[in-house]
Amino acid sequence: MKLLEDRIRAEGKVLPGDIIKVDGFLNHKVDVCLLRECAKEFGRLFDTSGITAVVTVEASGIPIATVCAEEFGVPMIFAKKAKSDNISGNVYTSEITSYTYKKPVTLTLSKEWLTSEDRVLVIDDFIANGQALNGLIDIIRQSGAKLTGIGIAVEKGFQPGGANLRAAGYNVHSLAIIDKADENGFVFRSEE
Amino acid sequence: MKLLEDRIRAEGKVLPGDIIKVDGFLNHKVDVCLLRECAKEFGRLFDTSGITAVVTVEASGIPIATVCAEEFGVPMIFAKKAKSDNISGNVYTSEITSYTYKKPVTLTLSKEWLTSEDRVLVIDDFIANGQALNGLIDIIRQSGAKLTGIGIAVEKGFQPGGANLRAAGYNVHSLAIIDKADENGFVFRSEE
């Protein structure tokens, strides 16, 4: 998606350790108009008829998932990153190792809000190794809901998260796939 | 706001310990159409001309702040609840005690995204004791940004968070103020 790639070129930063920062428009200070355009693009890439919810993971997935949910006319549900003393019984859980926090985190989602009756589209702002999304997919599997697709705004194409999801057969679309990022700028994968 | 009060009456739950659950439409499974109506109401209650951002706290404030930011044509910025090993130098911080987690949490917000040039509207989904909002206000004070108002969807009127903010002189509007909640249902404060 050219609009997003242009924005990454203009404002994205590459930090030591291959860390890509897009926090001026995507996941700290958030340009909601850009997210609306992303949501429209996801609407072209996925068949959203018949979905019952957009599902994401807190916190930075929430803005784009919120806009997508409104665009597709369904609720947005977010999995929480639970502190251990805050997990009640009636939840799906999945253990992940957060790339950001470098420690185990438990994702939780109330059984009340996701069941085998649901058909969901997963939306997230960013994928690198895919830990958080793998945990979310595990929760969706536990619920029995049908996962119709996975839409990601920015994918680090040189880390395995997106490739692993495609190899596992999921219907994945990333709006910008960064294959290389260094002091010379960003190289994006051509549109699929 | 009658639409929100009606929804709380229909779907809100009261748990032991005066805990009010609105997680089927506000802060776990989220009805974004309802949030759009809330955003329009905030637009009537606040003068949003000249604001440069909507500011909130992760995670459950993000959906409503995202919709408000789009409604008012400005970016949305969210303070993060940091794990201690994830705080870089260039951030405002404020220590809070989370009601949900019952332990200290550090709110952080990058100095890059909030400065004395900004005029901000704070938006949050819920206030009880106001710990998170007090931390966010502290961060806004550190930044030198002008805080033009504080909009909250649901206020627990029998806990001191909202009253304390009004007593301190802030321009606060809550769309639904619950003065009493028990097995007989919800009692709302009359519109201001």
C-alpha cells in the first residue's frame, strides 16, 4: 500500500538491533486518518461479509482494529496481556514471550465474547516474530471460532512471523512488507 | 447520554466489591458504533477547535480515544503502562497504583510526541478512583501541553475520581455517571 510505504519512508526510523520505529503515526502517536485508509484496503483484500468480529491484541493493535471494526460494521475484541493475579476463570489463555518485554506474558480473552459461532478477522499493527499473533490464533482455535484472515499493517519481512503464518496456510495480507531497513532507508517487497 | 445509559442498564453487570462490568460493549468486546456516538457527544460538550491531539492511557481507553481523534481530525496519543526494563530515556513518566492490577505501574509517553506546543483533550472509557487519569494529567503537566478538557464515557459517581478532577478545576464531562449500582440495577446522575 503506497500511502503506508511512503509514510514509513518519510517518518520511520531504524534503531540498532533491527528495531523499526513507526511510533509517530502507527503505535504511540497514531494517525487515525491513515488507519482509515488501511481499513479500506483490508476491505478490498479480505471478504469481510459474514464476519462477526475483528480481533486483536492490546495495546498497539487496538487503534487499527477499532477502525477496521467500524469499517466492516462489527465489534472489535482485544485479547489482554494479563498480570497473573488478574486472570479470572472464564477466559481463554495463551502463554507468549513478548519481543518487547522479553518475558512471558499470558494473553487472555473472555469466553463470553468469542465462541464457535464467530467468524473473525484478525488485525494487528505490526508483525516481527509473530509471538503475539500466534498466541491470539491459539486463543481463537480454543474458542472454535473460524479465523477467516489475518491483516497486518507493517510486516518485518526479514523476520519469520509473517512467513510462518503463510506457511501454516493462513490467509495473510500485510499492507507494507519491509524486506530491508538500514541507514540507506527501507526496501519494500513488491505487492503480491 | 441516554444511549450509553440504556446500554449500561441492558448489559452492564455489578460484581461483588462494587465492580461494574461493561466489557461486552466498552472495554473488551467493543461496540465501535456506540463509541462513534460518544465521540459526537464529546464534540458537542467540548470546544475541540484548536486541539492538536486526543490523549489517553492504554489499553481500554484506546478504542474510544481513536474514534474521538478521527471525529475531531487530530492524532491519538496513548500513554503506555511500562514494564521497568522497557523505559528508554526520552519519555515522561508517572507512577500510578493500578486499581485493576493492585500494584505500581509506570505510565510513559515519549517526549517526542507531546510538547508545550500541544493543546490536548483527554479521553478515557472509565473512571473510578482516577489513578490512571491522574498519572496522565501529571505527564501532560510535565510536557507543558495545555489540557483543554477531560471526557470520560462511564464514571463511577460513588468513587472519588471524577469529583476530585472537578474540584481541581478541570473541565470534565462524563457521558454516564453511575451513582448507585446493585442488584436492583443502576441509578444515573441527572444530566449536568
